[in-house]
Amino acid sequence: MLSTFASRAGAWLGSALFAALLMSSGAAVAGNQKEEAMADSVRLALERAIRDGRPPKPVFRDASSEARYRQWFEAMSSRLKRRLPDDQMRTEFLESAWYEATRAGLDPGMVLGLIQVESAYRKYAVSIVGARGYMQVMPFWTKVIGDSNRRALFDMQTNLRYGCSILRMYIDMEGGNLYLALGRYNGSRGKPEYPNAVLAAWKNWEFKAAATTIALN
């Protein structure tokens, strides 16, 4: 039992160290996402998701949902201010991140954690294997499901849309297993370092709505 505990502790420490090194270095660390063999229906769904030109403005089903979003936005804006000090840029980024994450059925906090690990919130980050932007999207995706415009991956909303749509596809491919899907996103499926780093970073962006209701204007 002691040896099992030690091995688990070692694995956790290794993942924690890996995450710390990523956060401190500021490097873009995306693995080599691979072009997947996918059914025509999946490819078509991804193409439609990428082409959707609606602006990333939140739409709410009721006042409670809007109040919760406002709480989330204020909390995340405060946490993100050091990384994105410009108020307008930070607002546009959070609106887009929330929109694209929820649109893809992802937790916005998890997406923010992934971006922290992938690019340290650098819009023009490029990894050693050529992945681009906030979510470190490999350029081949623009040919597979886009219009072959690789430069568009440096556009904020385009990058977030590609990244969230691709991660959603991987989660579906892995039957809902986020751990394996994150590994596939990084090109390191089955290895613990990257998924554990993202899951650890996610904790920095967790959010719980306050019990009190915010008055709406």
C-alpha cells in the first residue's frame, strides 16, 4: 500500500511540476494534434460549427441565467486582469470564451484552464510544431473543416471556435472521457502529464454562483 501511495504521489507531483513549468515558462506547448479519420457527418458538423457567423454575445433563457453569467464574468475578469490588462480585450475574450465553450457543451472554466496551459493567454503564440493562438490549433484543421485560411487562427473568436469544436469532437470520440479527450487534443493520448496539467489549471477558473440574486437593469 505504501508503494502504491508513493507511486500515486509521485505521479501527482510530476503533473503538478509539469503544470508549474508550463505556467512559468510562458511557452506554447501544444502537442501534435493529428488529422483524424472521421465520418462525413462529423466533418460536416464541424464545418457548420466553424462557419457559424453569429457574434459571440450571450443569450439568456431567463433573468436567473443572466445573473449567473454576470457573476461569472466579474469573477473571471478579476482573475484574468493580470494576464489581459486591457479592459476591452479582456471583455471580448471572456464573452467569446464563454460563448464558444457553452455552445460546444464545455465548461468555460475548463476551457480557460486549457488556454492557460496551451498558450498562457498569448493570442499570437506558436508552438514548436506550428500550433497557433490561444487554444493552439494546428493549421491543418483550416483545410479539413475550414477555408484553408491559416492566418485566421490568430483571430480570437476563430481560434476559440476551432479549439472548442475540436475538443468537443474528441470528447464525443472518447465516449465522454475528458481525460482521454484532453490527451488526444494534445497529441499525447494515454499519457498523464497534459490532462493532469489542464485539470489542475481548471481549478484556477472554477466558479460558484453567489446565493444572492443580482438585480438586473
